[in-house]
Amino acid sequence: MDSQRDPTLAAGVAFVGFSAAHLIDEFAWGAPSEFHLEENATEVLALAYMLAIVGLLVQAARGRRGGYLGLAIAGGLIFAADALKHGAEILAPGPWRSGPISVGLALGLSLSSLLLALFALRWLRLRSAAGHPRAS
């Protein structure tokens, strides 16, 4: 599949954007303290997360199977985690966090992560069906 026409890359860019914005929203609402994380540790973890995701996206843009596999896993895990953590909170009566902005960021992250996982899996399936080598 031509990387210029690959929807995985577009979903990945959206995922990176929503991840960064949603992380800021999480920090503003005290999510690190829910996990007993100090500010310095949280910032280091956020940096490591963003570097890993961008690194996987770069590898996918180069047509590397490992990049697509990593994006499929990351997208699936983030979709499940965000839906489980925020789904009930968002659906509860009354405003959630900053209202429509927070809801939009959470939904954007969930949708982009789901699309990322599905498109990456599709790429892997098509590449496998076309007889491309598994290693790369």
C-alpha cells in the first residue's frame, strides 16, 4: 500500500494530536494524582509515551511492519483504556470536566485510536495477503 494513500498515517497524526491535548486535559484535572504519580515522573512518562508513538508513526511511514504492529497495539490499548476510564464519566448526568472541550478531546482520542488500530491491522493483513515478507 502506498504510504501517500494509507489512512493509517492520517489516523496516526490525529491520534498524536488528540493524545497530546487529552494528556494536558488529564493533567489539568489531576489524573496523575489518581495514580500517585509526582509531577516530574508524570512529565517523563508523557514524554516517553509521545516519543514512542511518534517513533512508531515514523516507522509506519517508512513501510515498516513493526511500526504498523506497534500502532495497532497502541491504538487498541488506548481505545480500550480511554473508553473504560471515561465512558461512564462522560455519560453521567451533568458536565464533565471542562464540558464540551474535555468531551471532544476524549471522544477524539477514542475515535482516532480505534481508527488507528483498525487501519494498521488492515495494512498488516493486506501486506500479508500480498505475500510480503513478515520481517521489516
